[in-house]
Amino acid sequence: MTATAGLIGAVTWSVQAIGQLEQQRNQKHTLETLLESSGTDQPARHSSSQRSSDEPENKTPRPQSVVQPTPGAKPLGAPGNPIVRVALLSQSPPRRVDLSGQVECRFSNGEIVQKRALERVLSERRSNLVTCQSGQNGAIVVNGSSYPETVYFLNRGRGWLVVNQLSLERYVASVVGAEMPSHWNPEALKAQAVAARSYALVHLVRPADSDFNLGDTTRWQAYGGLKSQSASTAAATKATQGLVLSFQGGLVESLYASTSEIATEAHSHLGASMSQHGAQELAMKGLKFNEILGRYYVGASLARLKTNEN
């Protein structure tokens, strides 16, 4: 995750969408339906161990970039594991698409699209919508990168936008591997998982576009699909399942960057930001993931996503 100049152009789908995409576009994701009403699970606390050059100074609580809860409808997806829509901007335009394993693609009218026909459709410039859904062992391969669950190919007449719709926890496991080396200390990976989940939840509440919540580039946070998910990133995600950063009842947009210098330069005007290398250093000193988070997101607590419909 880094700061970049300007915004990547958003694609607005001008043809009536169908099914889950249309339903989620009109959905107002809110913290009241996402977070447990009890508030916090455990504090993100500080440790008194000696600070290194890439670790943050202990400061009094500072304003966070926070989204406050507002009334609204329930989000799509299983309780505690909502659905996130990621624009695969790094894969647009889709020059080559392969279907691996159990995958079915359909036009908006329900007609099945065979692979050869899909390639022909993607070579055209006219408005269209193709939805590809994969089974448990299937994947949609776009420009050589594999993506799970559902992939939408959207065209408003001026080019194709690819959107991967998948469960939040599966998304987080991939982001952890795209943002941190998977061989790093498990506690650093857990801290990254909580930060990535919190950032994604902010964009469920405040989506970047009507067709997607956030992109797959470092303009938001890096997402590599199946290639950036590993056993260690999946373990870190599972160990912190449902945990997000909360500050005074709101959800923290948990910014982070590679080093403390980059974090300060890119995010100091927005609030707290985690140094990923600093998180690794703290983990190697024996700090747990919540202690690491407490070093960077001062005053924040760990909240848990709801696991039932109540």
C-alpha cells in the first residue's frame, strides 16, 4: 500500500446489472451490521520493549481515519465473512482468459458462454457483462493470474473492467501474501491480516465505485488472487478471523507502508500508519500481533465481526 498521485479512473457500468452484482451495488454496508455490539474483543496494547529505528514512538492517541456506524441494510455474504468486490485494475484489459477446473460463464441473460466465445466477446468493444463462477477447485485465469469464486467482465463500450467478487477472509489471505513476504514472523503476518481486513471493511462501508469496493493495486492494497495466498498467510488470516481495528466506536482505515519513513511521508496527514518492516522487527523481538498493532494505531482496540444474524 502506497500513496499515488491522482485517482485511477473508475468504470461505471451503464447497462443494467443482474443478480448479486446489482444487489451489492445498491447495498449500504454499515458498521452496525458488521461489528459485534459489545464493542471490543481485546485492546491493541503497547509493549515496553526497546524501540528500534523503524518502530514508532509511543505517543498520545491521535485522530484516526475512522468510519462511524450508521443505520443501514445487512451486507452480502456469510455472517462474519462478507463479500468484497475487487477491481483487477492490474489485469485490465483482459488480454487472455483461461478457465481452470470447474468454471461456468454466463451472459446477463443467463446464456452459457463457452471459452472460445468468451475470447471473442472480450475482443469486442460493445457494452456487455459476463459472469464467471468457479467451483471449489476451479479458478478464472486472467492474463496468467488465477482468481477464485466469481469474476465479472464489464464493458461500458470503451473497454473491459475485470472485477473479482470473493469472501472477505479469502481476500485477506491473499492481501497478506501480496503485501508481506510469506516467510515473515507469524505475528507480523497476523498484524498485517488485521490491518488488511480493517482497510477492506472501510471500503465495504465506503466503496470506491458503484461496481467495486476497491482495486487490486497499491493505490488501495495489493491483491494477487490465488498466487499470493500460501499456508502461512492463510494461517495468519484464520488466527485473526473477524478481527478489525476500532477507534471510539468507528472502524479504523488502517493505513500501512513498507517502512516508517514511507509511512510518515505518505500517511502522516491522514493519521496512524504501520511500518511493515517495523512490524516484523517487533515480532522478532517477541511481541504479539495485538501489541504490534498497539504500537502503530495508538488508542485503537480490536473489534470482532458479527458471526450471526442477530
